Amino acid sequence: MMKIEIEGWVVNVDVEKTKKTYGLIKESGCLACGCNYCLNYLKNLPDVMPDQIRAFFESAGVDINKDAEVYQEGEIDNSTNYYGGEYYLWGTIISKPESDVSTLGKLSFKFIAPTALAQEEFKKDGALCFSFHTELKWLLN
């Protein structure tokens, strides 16, 4: 287990088990779905996660290209939508910030117990959900 801190959260992560599990997952939830909202998320993916989240994912063994689920929650204006989503890892929360939610730029996130949206490979005891919300530009034609 590796202790990782990010924006007030401290989590113990089983990095090797997380990497191994992502190796078993064939494709992201977005690719499996293929709707325009998911395709727009994938087109935004290089810029969705702030550097601190990308660094956390890399050190925790999370494959940013294999989301469990991404969903559009509403339109902010003609060119921007509000999105939510989930990624999974093996680990436990050691401590969390007072607000239970951390914010980096337009992205807010928290760690929670797994939801029904988890990939089958993460539907076991010991899984942890990285749940996020953010604003994304509409990049599809």
C-alpha cells in the first residue's frame, strides 16, 4: 500500500493491484457507450484533469483512458456542459478535508464508496471511487 495525499485527501492505495485490474478492463465506459456526450468527454480528455489529478492517477495506477462512467448533467450554455464521472482504484481513505469535496480549477472531486457504476472488475471489497464533476467545452461538430 502506498499513502498518497491530494488536496486534503489522504488515501492508502494498492498501486499494483489497481494497475493489474486496469489491465483486465478492455475499454472505457465512454467507448462502450459511444453517445455524443461520451465522445465529447473523450475529445476533452487531454484537458479534463488538472496536472495534480493526472499525477495522482499515475502514482495510484489509475488508467485515465478507462473511466468507469461519465455522464452529462446539464448544459451551462451553448458551448459548455456540466459533467460527472467515476474512476476506480483499490484503497482506503485515511483522512479527508473538512468539506468532503476538493476543487482544482473547474474540477471538483471526492473519494466515496463504490457505486453501481463501477466496472465489474472493481465490484469487490476494497475498491474506492474517485468521483468528479467539471465543466467541459463542447468540441464535437
